[in-house]
Amino acid sequence: MIASWPLDVPVDPTAPEARDWIIMELSKPEYRAAQPTWFDRLSSEFWAWLTSLKFGDGVTTQAPVLLIALAVIVAALVAAFFIFGPPRLGRRSVVTGSLFGADDQRSAADIRRAAEDAASRGEWTVAIEEMFRSIARGLAERTIVTTSPGSTARDFAARAGAQLPGFADALASAAVAFDEVRYLGRDGEERAYRSSASLESELRSTRPALTAVTGAPR
């Protein structure tokens, strides 16, 4: 014989009572923990939006994949912008160190400004030295000709002339003018400075010609 137990709650609740019971039940911790988070809902909505996109005549093939790839690329570009800053056209290598027997950490532009300042004061000896250093540092920054602690002005001019044949004679003359004022104690002249300054300006806008490969078919 099955005992009958008294029930504390009615088995046929009214609509308001049923609603209250459901609310109370779902408010328990185990139900709240199982509910989707805001990130889950956002991800689901974003994916639903991606899959709803269509190309052309309703073709959805590969659309989500392409859009996700595009989003990743855009995110990478934004991150690179903040890390490395805006791109600069014609960015040049940073070259410092020994330059014709002297430790010099300046850029080609800095050395050129020093030469121009000396020339404005009529200090032609300093102006000639600095302008030739600017020529050497500028070609090194563009990786056309490298300089090393043992490089001399004439050695540099010879190697630069091999890369830029059209400027070989002017480079050799500028190296001679540098050696004369730097090592032989001669006074610099305005004419020699102007010649070096003109050469430096032309070299800045010149690209070396591609060297033909020996034995290449013609």
C-alpha cells in the first residue's frame, strides 16, 4: 500500500504562481553559472552576422573566412602602426662609427648642415672636410659603399666611383681636396667646397646602375 504524503504546494498552480516558481528556480547559482556570458552572446551574434553576408547572387562560400582574414590583417596593421609608428618613405639605414680616422655618430644630414654652417662663416677648411664626410656617410646610409675604420678618403672615392662611374672623377677630386686640408695642412678654398657641395647634392638623387653579371646571356 502506497502511503500518501501531504503536499505543501498545490499541484495545479495558477499562471502567476508558475511564473514565480520558474523565476525562483532559474535564480539558483547553478543556473546562473550555466548562462552565456556577454562575450559568448557577442561572439554568437558576430558569427551569425558573418554567415548571413552574401556576395553577388547570394553566394556565401568563403565569405566568413575572407572577412575574418581581413579583420586579422587590419588588426595587425593597427598594431604595427602603434608599435613602429607611421611608415617613412625612403627610410635609410642608421650608420655611425669611425669615419676617416674619427669617431662620428652623426647622420649624413647632420654632417651636411655642419659643413654649410662652416661655409656660411667662411671656414672653408672645415666646410670641405665636413662635406666630404657627408658624402661618405650618405652613400653608406644608402648601402652603396660601406666605410670601415681603415678606410681612407681616396680608397672610399675609388670604391664609390666603381659603383657610380659617372661621378668617379668628381669623387676622386673631392677626396684629394679632403686629404689636402685634413692631412697636408693646406687652407681650404671656396671653389673646392662648392665643388664638393654640388657633388653631394647630385649624389643624393642618384641611384647606382645595375652591374652586368659576367657570363650572362645577351
